[in-house]
Amino acid sequence: MVPTLRVLQRNWPQAHITWIIGKAEHSLLGDIPGVEFIVYDKKSGLKGMLALKRQLRGRQFDILLHMQAAFRASVLSLFIPAKRRIGFDKGRAKDFQQLFAREYIPSNPNSHVAEGYLDFARYLGAEDTAPEWNIPIPLADEQTAQQLTTAKQPYLLLSPCSSNRARNWRNWSVEGYAAVVQYAYEKYGLHTVITGGNSDEELHYGDSLAKHSPDATLNLVGKTSLKELLALVKHSQAVIAPDSGPVHMAVAFQKPAIGLYVTSDPARSGPWRQSQWVVNYYPQALKKYLNKTPDQVSFGQRVRDPDAMNIIPIEAVTKKIDLLMQHNHNKDNA
């Protein structure tokens, strides 16, 4: 979303921008200059929506950009007074979003999620749509990240787990990650900093990988804030992760994002404009579990099988490590 925010700011510098944002997202982005942030706790339900209505009483927005195609977001939008209410086109609107908007952006089939957000700015008439992030990192968080990793330079950042949702199987095996960690250390002297939240699954991954390769790893699972994580990404050689937030953090800092994609299509939600780094086994998963090819399914079709991620061979990831080191060598000698 941030590149679209920056496009809006560049094209309409006098516009007052209000962002209705979740709690976790606010902790990462809430210090972006020139934006009024209003935090909505997703767990607060209708009570939180009514509180938002009271907070906005007496205000009238010129434009509401309804950029989250989810039913909860659509219901929330009813409490935001706006003259124009713009949503996704029919092909990208989900959960009856079109019932909650009055204008719709033009169709842009099979586009990346980030391009979908930019389509809102294009619909408004933006001409300069070059991507820009500029996400602030407080000095204290920069210093914490550097202090934590002093003894583990240079390093890859590994975020092994995606968000834990129902039937959302995106995580590769501990054994697969362990083999890649050891390969990067033995062949190239690259350490691996392991990050994640404090869920049982994430803590298990961190502990297991650290025990397997204690010399090669630094286990920071459950020990960093989102800003500290952002700083760790910024100073890494590359990020390895399934379909999850750290992949997009890497893109924001122009770091190679070695995304592991099997159950979701990287053309839709992979590292934006970084397809060369993706380990893409989505077509193989469609064939194995649905007996279909990508052109036989709707764009964004998910593969939902708990064993799907295991079709990624270790060699597919280590080859990306080789490519990364060759890329770095060429850049240093340019």
C-alpha cells in the first residue's frame, strides 16, 4: 500500500490523507509523515466501528478509497462519510465489495496486488506512479538491529512462517530451511537471522533451526518489534520467507526476496517486480493437487493442502543462494 500512498502525496501534495489502519500495521507505518492515522482494532468488531463513527462525527471526506476487498472492511466503510466512494472493479472486488462503493476502478486482469492499489491513484488521474517507500526507521531500532547482528555478519534474514489462518498452508519444512541455512553458511559464510512472532509454531521453528545450526544462526523469533524487523531486513543480504510480510519489506528496501511460493500465485502476491528471486512451485502444485494449469484456474486460485509446500526441493532454494552471491559479486565488481 505504501507506494500508492507516496504516489498520492506526490501528485496531490495539498491533499489531507487519512488512513484507517490496523494496530499491527500502525506500529510499522504510523510514523509516516503527512498522514493522519486512525487505528481500528479488528478484534473490536461492531463496537470499534461505532467508536470510529463517533470519532469521525462532523467530518466529510471528498473521496473514500475502499482498497481492502474484505467484508469487514466494507461494513467499516459505512461509518466513513464521503462524497465519492471508490472500490475495485468487478474482477477484483471480493465479499460483495461493489455493493459498498459507487465508483469502480478500471479492470486490470491478472495484476499484482500492488498494481491494484496503484490503479486507484491512476483512476484519480495520477501521472507519476513510480514506486517509492521511504518507511521511517527510528535510530534506536536501527542501533538495536546492528547490535544484535554484530557477531553474525553478513547474514540472510529468514522468516520461516506465514500468518496462521485456517487452511492457510504456506510454511516449508524445518528440515528444508535447516539444509538451506547450513548450505549458505558452509559455502559462503553467510549467517542466518531467524525472525518471527511469538506463536507456538514460530517459536518451534526458531528453536529447531537454532539447535540444528547454532554457529550459523541467530534466533530472534518473538524478540523484535516490527520496526526492528524492518531494520534487520534493511541490513540483510536477502530475505527468505514464504508468502508473508517480510517478503514485501525486502522489496521496500530493494533487497532480494527469495519467496517460497506453492499454495499462492506469486504473480498476484509475490515480491513485486522481483520475480527473478522467487522459488515458484505454484504451477506444479496446481497440477498435483487440482490437475490444472495456471491458465485453467481463476487468477489468485489457492492450493489448499497441508503437504503442498513439501514439493519444493532444497536445491531450488540453494540455487537462489548461488544466484544471490553471483549477483553480489557482479555488483561489487561493476
